[in-house]
Amino acid sequence: MNTKMNEVIERAVIANHLDTITQEMGYALERSSRSPIFAEACDFACGICNGEGDLVSQINGIPILAAAGTFSVKEVIRKYSSEQIEEGDVFILNDPYQGGNHLPDIGIITPLVVAGEVLFYCVSRAHHGDIGGSVAGSYNAKATEIFQEGLRIPPIKLVSKGQVLNDVMDLILRNVRNPLMLQNDLCAQMGANQIGVARLAELLNDYSPARIKGTVEYLLDHAENLTRQAIEGMPDGDYSAEEWVDDDGFQENPIKIKVEVRIRGEEMTVDFEGTDPQVKGFVNSALVTSTTAAWIGALWALGPDIPRNSGAFRAIKVLLPEGSLVNPYDPAPVTLSTLTPASEIISSIFQALDSVAGQRLPAGFGRYCGPSFYGIDPRNQEFYVGFAFCALGSGGGISGRDGYPYMAPLSNYGGVRAPNIEANEIQYPHLTLCHEMEIDTSGAGTWRGGPGVRYSIQFQGDPTNIVMFGDGMKIPPFGAAKGKPGSLNYVELLTINGEKIPLESKEPSRSLSKGTVLTMVSSGGGGWGDPWQRDPGKVEQDVLDGVISRAKAREDYGVVVVEEGVDWAATTELRSVLLA
Amino acid sequence: MYEIAVDVGGTFADFIVRDQQGSAFTTKVPSSHEDPLEPIIKGLSELAEQCRLSLKEFLGQTNKFVLGTTVGINALLEGQGAKTALITTEGFRDALELRRSRLAEQWDFRVALPQVLVPRHLRIGLRERMDSQGVSIKAVDHGQIEEIAQFLRQEEIESVAVCLLFACRNPAHEVEFKEVLQALWSGVFVTLSSELSSQLGEYERTVTTVLNARLSPVLSNYLQDLRSLLCDKGLQVPISIAQNDGGLTDLIQASQSAVHTLFSGPAGGVKGGWALAREQRLPELVVADMGGTSFDVSLIRQSKMEMTPQAEIAGYPIQLPMLDIHTVGAGGGSIAWLDKGGMLQVGPHSAGAKPGPACYGLGGQEPTITDAALIMGLIDSSNFLGGRMTLQKKQAYEAIDIKIAQPLGLSVPEAAYAIYQIALSLMVDAVYLMTVKKGYDPRSFALAAVGGALPLFATALAEGVGIRQVVVPELAPVFCAQGLHHARFQVEALRSVYGVLREIPSSSWNQVILELQSEVDQELSRLGVCPKQRKYVWSADLKYPDQHHEINIDFQRVAADPEVWQQLGKEFHKTHQKLYGYSQPEKSLLLVNLRLLALEREECLQTESDQVRIQVNTGNPFTCKTSKRIPKSNELTSVYLRGAFQEVDIFHWRDLYPGMCLQGPALIKKTFTTILLEENCEAELDQARNLSIKIGKDDDNYEYQNE
């Protein structure tokens, strides 16, 4: 009876339920994990893949982790035959050349085996505070090989038929600086997967495996159709752009990312031919990160309503030249890749597609730039390692509204949760002196960028070690549609002797004495649209709010602001002169 | 003497009055945006009339007046509020605007964030600093407060919010600022973050404080007006106001803490569920409410209302413990649509009241859940909203046909049924997630179906989640107001401790216990609750030391005794295992906060529920098979269920009498709602005139999960 009607109902019902299960997994992960980067900053993703490893459903989380789950599961499937994957098994991996992003991100994969066949894989990926290597926190700006970045874990079993393989666990924990925290957080990941697997098994009470598989296939096709329709809605053509990374921490020259997006009917190809060769430092981006960045960049241009699953991904072809910055040969170092150049891969696509994306895309965003810091906490004599998450830059303007301050870089947009200053000070031995927006940093535009943020901390540990990593000290967030670029990142130390030392974006470990102050001024976002078209009332408010100086109001916007407000006559005159 | 409860909502104001014999009178009056006081007088006059009294006599004989209000939340949603300045620690005046970077909608850059509630030039950094241990490392600069006072007057500020770093650990600087400022400018309204929340996290605490500063003057004005109006009309008792946690407070407190009343009305609904749970002896109860635009779920567990440590409204975090109410965009007006890939979706967009569902005939073109129910034969076109509105079946048919049925190749009834089922699945998932994410088994709950639209879905929803019993209360249409009747005065106090559980010195434990006790007692005395009427609930927020989120565990004995702590630890590990799939009993625990909730006892309710218990205990509540009081219906209607139209019985609620049993499939019609009794269901009206429905005929392997 009513087969067609039942099918219509089943599809929506199963789709909603899979999303509910991933939400429950995400909730469990967030609430039960330990390391700050994981629990407070929410640097994780989780989802459900089908038996072939195609991603079907995932939580909204860190965009650059969006597709990582499918790569991880597919690596497990590639390595293990179906007979070798049994009920109660759990797999672990982190190798960027075998299904991972970068070494600190560990993937945990738990299969649901039904009648000898894997019906689903639950997968969670999370960023852990330390994975070994030459420096604590595992962002090693001076690594020249991945071996210096930490422990590499290929796809292997961590649990076999319900029994934790202690030899494997011991080997992993012996190679990291925070073994207890890592162990706890692996428990949290396995626990969340276990919840997912148990819920998926309950689905079998209502539907046969064949029906579930059929519906999942439909959901993937559905996302692919939506993606192809959106591509077809864009005019055919070749759209290209160039974006740049400051440097690799060794050479001084900017590194080019070249993209050409080719649209033919419902086909889209994102081709990075012409991108610079791979480099010595850790700004290379291996296949998983580069492909994910290209997919999500293109999907941002295509529209918000497409489910971010493997169906959508398979409609977008990504070409990554071998041996280039975006597809280096093993063992090139890659740890920075999930921030830079992932964000720059995305922003290259934004610039290429800006004219055809229906004003969906913003101007440039701030790039991440700040240190990891580590040492012995004088309050409890324990080792700690932390990150300067409160140093986030700001968002670019977009048609219709100004950019927001204090946004994660594009690769992490909307997913990272910046810690409260209060939580940070309880966690780490430092005193925060300032965390406020900085005047004259936002890129001018009809819709200006978000202002950058000044963030100062005074270290209490003696000594405290810092390792700088990031980018954006040379290349600012781009302006769009005649908007102006945002400001550059700037970082400096103030020693206890009153000496000011500007820092580079990529530096090896530096030891600081107690009382040293580190100040980071992050990028203001790029502006969107001609600044001369900005409503003078908004410029006046910005001046009143101390976000823009009067001099900048005049220079960038052609608006004369005096004590009483906008001087309309002077403004009209100035704008007419400069427009002429 | 009378007890009055009024719930003034966005579209309707609901009224219920009880006399000393326990008889209830109710009415429902449309809310008024222009004159928010007018509907209150109108509704009260109608009640007075029902009691055959003049309004003056009626109010004069009233000894309790409880109000649920949406004044605060409406002002928030409409962007209104007092002109507010924000004082922060110097160097940190942007917490409000910087937010925390995480977004609800990350795949659409165009989506705007909620408005920043205090512009930057009215945010002032004060020279002072507490460190993370709550020790002052920079004293408050009194000279600067003078400058601030002058600036605030000059800017004609109406309200001042103060949120300083680590005031949650030590409020001294905030208190000092307030004293100095008020000495310079007496009468200025000042909200301190430490008066509202002791939780860590300056962003959330700042937003909470600013909201309170903006909204309290608005609420205060409204309450003053209401009080003088009601006094004029003869009311002689103070007004009590329902708060987010389901407890009551008085007018003085409410006027200073509007943020505590944002969920005043919905809290009444949860309280109603709580009372129902006690009357029906259903300690585990899902309270589900479906109105025009949304589907709201809350839980009663172990006879207690479930709380959340913080909530979010319109994108603003509120850092206060409150009743946990989860909302999904699936109401009667929710729109069914096909996405570009041809997949059928329901909600979250709603056709609202205007133009409303297509069948309202007010110009709505989009098919909604209400249209689907009409086509399925579940609702009667001539008797909608108690006969106030006639529905246009043709319009509903056309909207579903054009927008859904034809593109999918389905018949119109099939498409309507698909819409119904998908809406249902959204509700099933919502109830499911609400329970399982807290480690509860949804099958151990019963379901209370309230609100106009839910009873159409209730039996199917219960079945989808695995719930075996549904209750539709007699007073479902004024359920929130009815719940307010059960609300009592309630205060909570909290101290942050931050120590390893087993290493806390007995002396400091005892001191915290004493402080909490005296704080709540002082407030209860002010509210006029005598010591004999007081009840206390102690709890502790615990976590593994390196963890970021706490779990709240109740405890009974407050002695500084290792056994008490051991028991707390045991409970924690057990709960952790349930919630997150693992636990580590070998680890020590960090005690973050100690909490004390003090409540006014509900004496009258005790007797009420005793009576009910006696009645229920006279036999199995489902006695249908033996009692044979199964009425015949002489009315049939055609309803589309499981792929075909079938004839089902129609019953009218007004014709039912206690003890009467009904077998599904049937429709039970009631003013403002219709109950769908599915095939495998049996229903019985109890002595309190609540309809109790059992899902599934086979009750052999089912037992009540009373604990």
C-alpha cells in the first residue's frame, strides 16, 4: 500500500533521525571531554558514514573537519577487509597522509556491524592539546618533516571486539606530553561513538538494513542533486583568483595559491594548477585538508541549504597538483594547514566566485596568529600547554551588513568557541590586561570589516615558553567589490626591562621570564563595497564608538565628523570632489 | 475566598480562578498590544460574572493573585528597553560585542547576529581588578566613579549594568561601585552581575546583566500600573509573579530582576505538568505543548521539574538556572514545503496567525500542518477554535495539491498524511533527544498533551518514542494559567567552592552551608513564608578536575562527613556513565558550586493528591474490559490513517463522565482541541476529568516506572 507515500515519509524521518543521533554524539563529546581546545573551544566534529565510508550526517562544527570523517573511514576500509572489521572494534588514526588533517586531530571510528556487514561508521575527530613532536602543543613552526610534528598514527585498531588494546594505547600515551588528558579525551570520543552506534542499532527495530541503505543512498543523491542545481544556476565560465600565504617560516617570499573554478552546466571543477610548489615549513596542506577546504569554499558560494555530506561533495571535482603547496609529498610538514593555508584556499575560491555567488560571500577574514604557551604552572607545579584562542581576528563585511569582530578564520568559521577570559585565567597562569577592539583596523567599505582585537597577557610562569604560529603579518584580509583590505596581524613582547620585541608569525620556542607581557593585535576584516557609499550616520557612530578615528573617517570614507556629529556640508563637498 | 492565576501570553491571556471548594472557572481573552492592562480587567470581569459577583466584590474576596507575564520577553524581542550603560573592568568593555565566535548558522554569512544591546560609547571600563581567585589586585578608583556618574547623567542613562571580571568569585568591587555611584546619584537603577549569577564566564554573565538592566524598568512600570489598577478595583493582596524556575516572587523583587521572569508564562506550563504528575502519580512525565508556531517539550523526572543551568533566547545567552524547555519549529501553522531536490520538509517557517494556514482563507497559500489535519479529517471545519472560525477545506486541498501532492505524484490525502508523519517525526526526535541526551530512557515516561494542536499527535507521538501512557488534562487550553496555581515562593542561593571534594576542610564546608542557609531564609522571611512551610534541596555541581562542564547532584545530609562526600562521588560517577558512555571512579572530583534551593511547601496540593491517590488506588486505572462502560457513539467520521480513509467514532468531551472508557480509533472533540485516539489505544476519563490514554493493548510486559 502507498509505497510512494511511505518512501516520502521514510526519507524525511530517517534523515531527521540521523541528524538527531549526530547531535547527541556532539553533545556527549562537548560535555565530557577535557582538553580546553576540545571542550571549551569545541575543536571537534562528529558524524555518521555509511558502509562505504560516505559521510551521511554530521553536526555543525569546525568547517575544515567537515569532510575529514569520510576520508578517515575510507582509509580504514582501504586497509582492513570486511572480515577484519568486527563488532566491538574501534579504529584510530591521525596521519595527514592517510585520512587525517594534521597530527593533533585524532579520528576515532566505530563500526556498526549487522549480520557480518558494516551498516554504518560513527566517526569523531577532535583536536588534542599535544601529540608529541619537538614542541609542546605540536605546532612546530620550524619542522621540516612531519616526523618533527608529533606521533603519526596510521589507521589501526585501538579496541578489538570490545577489548582495549593496551599495547597500542600505551605506545600512543608514551609519546605525548599530556598522557592523562589524551587518554580521557580518547574515552570521550569512544563514548560518543558508542552512543551513536547504539542509537543506530535501534533504527533496525523499525527498518530493515536494506531499507536503511536505500534511504541513505537517496539522501546522498538528494544532496548531489541540490549541489548540481546550484552549480547550474551559475553562469558557465572559468573563474580564477590568486591568494597568498605570508611565508613558510624559512623563506621570506609569499607563497601563491592559484585557483580556477570551471563551471560547465551542472559540473564544477576547482583546479589549483599554477599553485606554488610545496615548501620547507609547516604551511603545506595535504590532500584531506585541501580537498575539504575546496569543497566547503565552493559550497559556501553555492548556498546554505545543501546538506554538507558526501553527496554534495561528489558533485564538486577538486584537482590538486602533486608536489604543490596544496598536495605535498609525504613527509612534508603540515601542522598549520587547518588554519593556513586552508583559510586561504577558501578565500581564493571566494575571490574567484564573488561575482557569480549572488552576494553570498564576504570580504576577507583575519588569519590566525598567536602562540602556544607552555611550562610549569606555578600554582600547582604541573605541566600545562595552552593556545591564544582569544587572539582571533575579525570578519569581512558582506553586502547588507558590517563584518563581525572576533570571528574564527574561515576554515573554522562559526565552529570554534572562543574561551571566556575568566575561564582562561583559571586554566592558565597568566593575567589578562586587555581584550578590546582596536581603533582603525577594520577594512573600509560600504559595509566595513569587523575591527581587530587587542589582546594582552602577562605571564606568571617562570619561565613560560612560547611558540609563534600563524600568518597574516604581510597579507591582509582582502577587500571585496571596491572595499578596502583589513589590517595586518601584529604581535609584540614587552620584557620586564621595558624592551619591546616585535614577533614574527612563525617562530621557534622562546623562553620568557615571569612578568613578560605579550600583546597581539589581530586583523580587522576586509571591507565590502565602496567606502564612499557608506552611510555617513554609520561613520559618525563608528567615530563616537572609538572604532574609527576622525582622520580615517575623512580619509577612507570622505565623511567629516566634528564634535556635534557629521558636518554634512563639508562631507558633501569632500565626497563630490573625490568622486569626481 | 478566591485564588486567581493569570497567564498573559502573546496572543491570549488565560484566566483561572479557584474557590475554596476547589471549583474552577476559566476564560480566555485576546491579548492587546496597545493596552496590555485592558485584557486583564476584561478577563477578571468575566470571571467575576461567572462567580456572580461584581468585580470589586470578586477581587475583594481574592486572597491570592498569581501572574505569568510576557512583558519582559516581548520587550526583548522587539528591541525595547531602558537606555542602559555598561560598566566593565578596564580593558574589557567589548565582551558584549566580541561574543564567543561560535555561530548557530555557519553556512550562511548573510545571517545577522542579534543586536549589541549597549553601544560601545556607553560601555565604560572601570579601573579595578579581581584575580581568578577573587583577590583584589587593583582597588576600585573612586575618582573615576565621579566622572562616570557625570557622564551617565549627561547621556540621560536610565539603567546601569555592572559586570566586572571575577565578580562571580568575589563581588566586593561591584558592590563598592554601586554604593559609591548611588551615593552620588541616588535612585539610579543599578544591576550587578553578582546579584544575578555566580557562574564563571564574563560573556554570558554580561549579557544576562545587561538584559536585566534594560528590561527591569519596563517590567517595573508595568507591574506598578497593574498594581494600582487592581488596587483601585478592589484587590487587597499583593501580586505574585512567576519566575523562570517555576517559583514565585513578589513585585519588589520582580521589578529588579526582569531577567528572572522571561519564561514566566511557559514556566506555568511546566509547573502544571508537575502538578499533573503528582495528581496522576506519574513521576516521569514529558510535558508536550503544541500551539500555532512551535512545539515545546519539558520534563518532569522523579516528580521534579527539570532545570538547565543556562538557556538562550533570540540568540542571547541567559546565565541563570531555569526550567528546561526545548522548542522546535513545528506548530499548527508550520509550513510544509519541497526543497529543490524534491524532498518533503515541514517547518521551521510558520504561516503564523495572519495569513495563517491556507484553510483560514485569509490569503495564505502555503500548506501547513493544520491544512494536512483538515484534509485527513482530524479537525472539523465548522468547529475550529471553539467555533470562532470556519475553515476552508477547498483552500487546504488546493494548497496541498499544488505545492506537495502533484510534484510528488501523490494523492492529496497521501500528501497530507506524509506532512502529518514528518511533523510527527520532528516531535518524536525532539522528545527523544531531550531525554536520551540526559541519560533517561524515554520509555519510562508518560506524556502530558497540552496546547490546542498536540492532542491530534499525542498518541502517535507516544508510540513513536515508546511511551505507553498519555494524559490529556481537562484544563489543557489554560494549562499554563492552571499551573501557576501550583506555583509557590522559591529562592535559590549558590556559592562557588572550587575545591577537591574530599579535601575540603570541614570548617569551610560548614561555613558555606551556614551562609547558604541564612541567605535563603532571609529572603523567604521577607516573602512572608514562615519557617514551618519551608523545604530545602541541597545540590552540588561536580566534575572531574580537568573537565569543563559540571553535573549537578542532589544530596540530603549536609554534615561535613566523608560519607556524605563519598555518596556524592558515587552518584556522580553513575550519572557520568549514563550521560557520556564512560566514568572514572578512581579519579578525585572537583566541587565547583554548592547550591541550596528553598521552597514554600505546597500544603493544599498534598491533600489534593492524596484524594486522587485514593481514587486511583481503588483499582487498575484501566478497567475498561471489565467495567463495560463503553459508550456507543452515534456519530462517525472519515479519517485518513495509514494509507486509507476509515470510519471512526466521534465523541464529545462534554458528554464524557468519569469512569467512561473509549476504544480507538476515535476522535474526541473538545473546545479548542481534538484528541485522536489511534486504533490500539484505550482512554478513560478519571475523577479529576483528565483523559488517561493507554497505548497498546498488551500491558503484560509493562510496569510503571515509579521510583
